[in-house]
Amino acid sequence: MLVNYDMFNDLSINPSPNNGTFELHVITTQEGILNITITDMVGREVYRTSKDVQEDVYIPINMDNAAEGQYILKAELNGKVQYRRLMITNK
């Protein structure tokens, strides 16, 4: 897996105060359509969205129907890709 760190200065995902929601924080110097895909650990897609970005942006991601477990977030902008792992736990 190749990761291009020149695409994003920072890419982080954090739990939101709203249950089942995460916030993806993207800091980039590029403009374009950011495609976000989340898959489970066997590769099944559970979430997809696109957002036109120009710089620092917060993107809400609703995962309240997702089962407990690990997921892989793929963010693609202008042909460059980064991945993050996220964990969902039910209380």
C-alpha cells in the first residue's frame, strides 16, 4: 500500500459528540473532489461520500448503523490515496 503524504498535511478521524458519528478532519493545500470510502475488514463497502474541498474541512460521517468492529477509511483526492483505521464500539 502506497501512502502519499504530499496530498494531505493532516487527515484524522475523531468521534463526534453525536452518537455513531465521526468527524473527518482534512487539511490540504489542494482543491478537488475528496472521495471517502469506508469498508469492513473483509472489504465490504459500508459508507461512501464525496466532498468538494479547497482547504481545511470537517466532514461528518454517520456510522450509527455499523456493527461493532474495525473499519478502513480510504480518502482519495486528485489520484492520491490515504488510509486510516477506525474502531466502532457499542456501549
